[in-house]
Amino acid sequence: MSTITENPAQATAPAKGIAVTDKAVARIRSAMEKEGISPAEGGLRVGVQGGGCSGLSYNIRFDSQPRERDRVFQYGDVRVFVDPKSFIYLHGMTLDYEDTLMHQGFVFKNPNSQKSCGCVRRSPHNGVSIESGLSGSCSPC
């Protein structure tokens, strides 16, 4: 397991890793509190999985601990876990959080994404929405 400590104020994605904005860190922290997850042991797992209307979709959930081969990114007291397969697609991305009249949820700003799907999926944690598409064309979800 590799641990990478990132500057929490850094808004641009590092060349070899992922960045999480201050707004996203604050939202992760509050959601972990609501879910009763200890920041010392658990964290947010970010990944990709097959499916969705564009071939791959983002997946976020809380996990009680990192897995053996995970990359662990530390932002203050918040940890983000990324499995090796997902890291191939996620390196260089920025995880942000938007709270506007039109959209509330995590936003993946991924330079590796060729196209995005306009679909929005509800996460099982606190009704937080995330953009779902990584690449490909969009069809009805």
C-alpha cells in the first residue's frame, strides 16, 4: 500500500495522483461523520466500474480500511482509496463538490475522459449525486 500526502488546498490535479478540492474534502468529512466512519481507519473509495451508458462509470463509497494494493491519498484527516485498476483511469483527475441550484454532488474532472454522459446517478450515501460517464457515447440510462 502506498500513501501519498497531498496538499488539501491544491485545486489542480497532480501529474501522478488525484486531487480533491477543499469543498469536496469538507463534504467527505461531514458524510463520514454522519455515517459513523472513523477517519483514522476508514475513507472514501473512488473507482471505476464497467457499465453505464458510456462504458465505464464512477463509483464512490465509504470503506472501513484500504485494501492491500490500494493507493491511499491523504487530505488532512480525510483519506481516499483507489484500487490499481481504477487508478489507470483516474490519475490526474480532480474530485470537486458542487452545491448550486441546478446540481448538488461530487464532480469528477478527469482529463482522461474523452466524452461525458449527461446522466446523473444517486449515491447510496446521503443522496449525493455523481456524474457517471467516463467515455463513449450516451444512450438512455
